[in-house]
Amino acid sequence: MNQDSPFPGSRWIWPLSAHWDIVNSYALFRRTFALAAIPARAPLFITADQSYRLFVNGVLVCRGPARGFQGRWPYDEVDLRPYLRKGRNVLAVRAHQPGRSTFQYRTEGTAGLLVAGRWGKLDLASGRNWKAIRQESVSRDTVPCSVQLFNQEHIDLREEAGDWTAVDFDDAAWGVFEDFVWNCGPWFSLEPRDIPPLEEKEIPVGRLIGLGEGISAAGYARVRDVVALRHQEDRSHRPAGTAAMASASLLRVEASAPGRFRSYLIDFGRTVVGSFIYEIAGTQGGEIVDTYYAETIEEATLTPDLVMPTHSRTALGDRLVCRKGDASHTFYHLNGFRYVTITVRDALADFALGLRFRRVGYPLERKGAFASSDPDLERIWETCAWTQQCCSLDAYVDTPWREQAQWWGDARVQAWNTFHLDGDARLFRRGIAQLAGQTTPDGLTYGHAPTIAHTCILPDFTLIWMLTLWDHYWQTGATEAFAAHQETLRRALDYFRSKTDPKSGLITYDDRYWLFLDWTDLFKDGAPAVYNLWLLIALEKMAALYRASRHPVEAVFLEAWAKKLRAALGRLIDRKGLLRDGIDRKGRIVAGTSIHSQTLALMAGLKGVDAARALDTVLLPYLRGETKPKATPSAYWITYLFTLVAERGRGEEIMPFLKRFWLPMADHGTTWENFAPRRGDESFSHAWSAHPLYHLMQTVGGIVQTAPGWKEIAFRPLFHGGHGGAVVPSPRGPIRGEWKKEGTTVTVTLHLPPGVRARVSLPGRKPFLATGKKRWTVPAA
């Protein structure tokens, strides 16, 4: 990783001390330099622990690095040429060190900034030529935005010395800092981020929909938690009237008495992810501007939903105290939300508050597409695509709202979404490595990584991690990821072998960890069938990967294990041909035959399970709303049921269910954590339920991958409505399928890139193979 590193001449730097008093600390850095001419290319290499924001000549350029582990700490490369000018220039960096671990960062107790850049004779390496200072205008004593996230940002602009990012700023008083060699501990090795930089783009600020006012709660001037403060006050709003028709980009704040507030409720129309820039004009100094981010509101009273406390202790908010005159401030951390409440306190005179918003996300491209004559399906697809964009940052995150954690069960679904939307496997590959990089002593991966969450170790998500090695191979046709993580795989397999009950032949629940399986009332205590089915599927996929990578000995071992596990599971099949849900601690077979057990049994091809009975008496009746079983699939897990039903030629059964449960999500703008999330507590922006994106492309669009690297597909479009189609961005080129009903016939076209063949199934014809560009006319019925 350190071979050919750009950093040997650089030093890690941090003001005062890199190890002392760094909890929730911000630091500012500057490096001025002169250019006689602008270079043709101006690469800068930069990283910080934990993070940085880079400005060049007053312009925000980028943020980073991507999340990672200090032992292989990531760095960024950015070309600064577009931001440079002849004469004097300045690099300005704002960096943050939480001083504690979160659900995306593990602290090693050390802060630092590291920079390298050499353009001709100019050397910009971080070291004694730089200036640095602790940013004391930011309050260190604020609450975390949630159990999972960083702290609220409270900044007092009265303590700022001016625009420290400007070329002509006087930094003569800066400069007392510690410095360390570039490859010292804890950053013994550095690596490129291996994913593109996050895309940042200013988008219009939403509509002002509500106005409110009231008396500030006691102690409002100094609080650790601006959201808890707002919870004590009247949070309702009256409709903004004609103001609601306009953008909220400029709020003209009217004066109010001391101790009172004015509140402004803004609706972005759907979930967005990014940071606000406040531009303030005409303040007297001391005005307080509090921000609260929410996903939902009470429509009747225009009250943002806020439950306190929640399990996550969610408190997404910021505070800015104005100085006299004009000022601007860019908030540091990313927030995901639809509604924002801006509360202005102690405005003794009118002033103007300008709002700008920088949307931030992974640069997904819309290479994939879906079309249908059914507008409901198109709305659902678009909602899923937007949700996936919102949940793609420097990692696949469960939600950009309260967590921003790289949960790996979610990530598997998000990768499938991305493969159909963009075709990019880089974010997925990086996540596979990060999950492999944090394991328990007995070999399990954590539920997400990097993380401090020792209560979030999910053995079934370790099995999902194994399956994502297969998914990466299936998408790319390469066994590189599988080969790279053999040690993690070996240790994980050893764990599951150690948990196999010699009497039943099944793996058993280990109560040191969280056996998730799904957000529902599934049987878990003992030897659950669902748990063991995931192991069976994982064993057989890993055996197939060993064969694909020409390691038959390892494949034979896993195949033998899988054979024994099949036999053990077979003993759970009842007289009706349904798989029962497991064996309890006393060795008794439990009576339940859940949807989950039947779904995975059929996916695994478990001998003895009556597929027709499982479909007709358990799975399809649930989709039709005819039954209400004790354990119902969540909005996440039902993706596996959808896949199974579609593979069995029953894709039309999915459509009414999709409309019933996903159209309310489409009305909101993003998909949800579950089918009925608690407002103000559970997430309304969860990409693990955005899977209709690929289900619609596979059913109505008809395009289903059937070989590694997309060498072959099945093309069997579902003629739902009057026309439909999809474009899937495979690694070999776009695959395009479309169809249109014309009277009693349907015209079908399929465009395949070189190297891809299709097994085509159309009404009135036997299945056949096709390549290139084809067109057919078939009966409509």
C-alpha cells in the first residue's frame, strides 16, 4: 500500500496536540503559495483523521476521506487546476476529529492532517510551512446527533476572525502544532480511496411551507442539544400562504422580542442529503439560528415529527450564533432529511438569512432505465432509484438520516440496485473489504463496519457477507474479491462449524450475538431453519467459487458439508411437504412453517419440499392479502420472496402487492425502513426496501442475469399493461429489452451487446437462444 506513496515528504499535523483534548474538535489549516503560471495539472493528495473539507481560494473543493481503518487509512487525489490562479493562492482545510468511535469510524486516539502535492519546484507537503489553529468558535460540548453519528455542530461566529479560507486572511497568529512522520502509527499504511470522490452539487432549497413563533424554553441560550430544546417548545406552524409558492432560499427574518423565536418550516419535496450554507446579512450580533432535520411532519399542524427519546436518541440539529454584520458558514456534517425547521432566536432587528444547499452523494449515473404504461410502476421505480442515490455515500448506508452505517444485509440489496441502475461495482467491492477488516475473535464479521457497535454482530449477516463474495463474482465474472478474503472466509466457516450441533447436524443460535434473520417474529432460539438455510446456500456458493477459481479440494469439503446440512434440514419437512422452522433447545421440532423457511427452501432446491404447495398455500396467499401469518417478511426481506415468485413464472402476483405497499413510499419520495415506520423514530429513507428497482426491470423489463459477468441472460418479459421495457448496464454493454401491445399481438425487441446471449421465452414459442439485435411479434395472450 505504501509503495510509490505520494507522502514520504509530508508530515501529519494537528494544532497543539494530536492526542490531547480532541473530543469533538475542529481544526483549521492554511498554506499560501504563489504561481507564476497555472500548471496543466495540479494533483493534490490529502487525508485526515477523521475527516476534512478542502477549500482553494475560498471555494469548497471536496470532502474526505472515505471511511476506513487506520491500518490502511484512505487518502484522496484531486486536481486543483480549475481552482488556481496566477499570483497568490491558498489551500484552506477544516478538519474534524470526533475523539470517539461511531457507527462509521473507530478512533485510535490521534488526530491529524496529511497533504502532498508537488508541481514543478513548488512543494505543498504538510509540515512546518503550513499554519494551523484549533477552531475554538465551535462548542465541544454538544450531544451526538444519534447513537450512531457525530455530534451536533454549534458555532459562534462572534468568535471567528473572518473568512479564514480567503487568500488575504491574516494567519500570522496561527502555527503551533505537532507533526509526525507520514507512515507512523496508527497510520502505518495508506491507500487510495478506490472509489470516486463524492459528487457535490448545489440544488434549489425547498419551499417554505410553515411559519411559527413562540417563547424560547428556559436555558435556550446555552444548550448541548438544540433538538431537545425545540422539543420543549411549540413546534407547530401555520401555513406560509403565498410564501409557500416560492423558494426558501432567502428568509427575511422580522425582529422579535428578547427570549422569543420565529420558526420556518421548509419542505424539500423528497429526501435530500448534504449540508447547508448560511449567508447572513444585517445582523446585530447574538442572534441564534437553530436547525432541526426531520423526515416527516404532522400535516394538519405542520409539526415536524420528533420522538424523544428514541432507541437511537436521534437529535439531528445544528446551531449558529450570528456576529454583527454579514457572514457565511458551511455546516460540516452531512444530514439526510426531507423537512428542515430553522428557528431564529433573539432577533432584535430585521435581517436576511440566505440558504444554499449542497447535495452530496456517490456519483451514480443513470445508465439503467425502466419504462411502463403503468404510471404507478414508473413512480415506484423512480422512488427506488432516488432512495438508492440517497443511500450511496462513501459507503452503502442504511439511511442517510439517523445512522449512515454500512449495514451489510442492506448493502447486498443496494448492490443489486446499483448493478441495474449504474453497473458500478466499486462501492460494493470496497464494502466487502471493510466488512472483512473487522471481525470477532471467533471469526464473525460485524453487522456493519467500521464501527464501535459490538452489539451489532449478526451471524446471519456474516453468511450474507459470504454471499456477497458470490454476488461480486456474479456481477463482474472475476474471483478477485473471493481470493483476497480467504482468511476472513476461513475463520467465518470455522465459527459455523463450531456451532454445529452433533445430534441434529444444524447450527445453533449463539446468544452472545444478535441473530437478526428479519424484523419479524421468526423462530430463533435453538436451531432455526432460516439460519441453516442461509448457511446451506452460502456453503454451496462458496464451493462454486472454489471451483471457478480452480481449488477443487476446498470445493469438495464444502460440498460434503452442504450435503450433510441438506439431510439435516430434510428431517424438518412435514407431511404436507412444508419445511418447519427449526428445532428448539430441547430438541423438539417446532410447528411453524413460515414464509421465510419456504422461500429459502425453494431457493436452495431442498429435496422433499412441495414447491407447488408452498407457493399455493403459503407464499402466494400472503402476497394476495389472503393470509396474515405470525411472521411476515419485512420491506427488506421480501425481496427474496419476490425473486422466487418471479423465477417461478408468477411475476404478475407481485404487482398488486408492490402498489399497495410502495405507492405510499412513492408519495413520500423515498422507500422506508418497514411497511409502517413510526414517524420521528424509524427511517423513511432506507434503500434496503428499494429493491423494486431491479424486480421491475427483471419482470416487466424481462431481463434476468443467468451467468457470471452477464455472459447470458434470460429474457421473459411480463406483459403487464400496454408496454414496458428496461435497460440494464451490464459490464459488457447496455442490454435493452422492450415490448408493446398492438391489438392481439405484442411486438418485442431485444438488443444484446457482444458477448451476451439470451435464452428467450415468449408466448406461443418454445424457448430459444438469441444474440445481437432481434425483433419478434407474438400473441398478446
